[in-house]
Amino acid sequence: MERKKILLRLDPVVHDALARWASDDLRSTNSQIEFLLRRALSEAGRLPDGVGRIRPRGRPRKTPDDEEGHEDGDASEAG
């Protein structure tokens, strides 16, 4: 499913506070906004059943495919 794109206008002070909070939680500002909206919807009993899961915070985990091609250029094996 394609994610919806919206334009959101925020007070600069609110944006700065949100960006700092997102950084503290290892999220992008966009992800922090979605996290907070989902939490508010859930607390209000308005989060629809079947809503997709939010991506875990932090950097995505490396997969074996991510590490391909790094073996040839590894200086630690040169010798």
C-alpha cells in the first residue's frame, strides 16, 4: 500500500521541539509525527482495526544482502 503524502504547516518552535524529541527517540521527524498520531488515535479509541504496523525506530537492521561486496574491499583482511 502506498503511503499518503500531506503538507503540514507547523509553528517553527513546535517543529524544533518535535525534531529534538524525534532525535532522542531515534526517529525521523516524520516518523515521530506518525507515532504520536497513532498513539492519540489509539487512546481516543479511533485507531482503525487492521491498521498497518509502524516501522521500528532506529536504523533498519542489516541483511546478508546488505553486506555483499564488502568482503573484497575489507582492509583488515589485506596482509
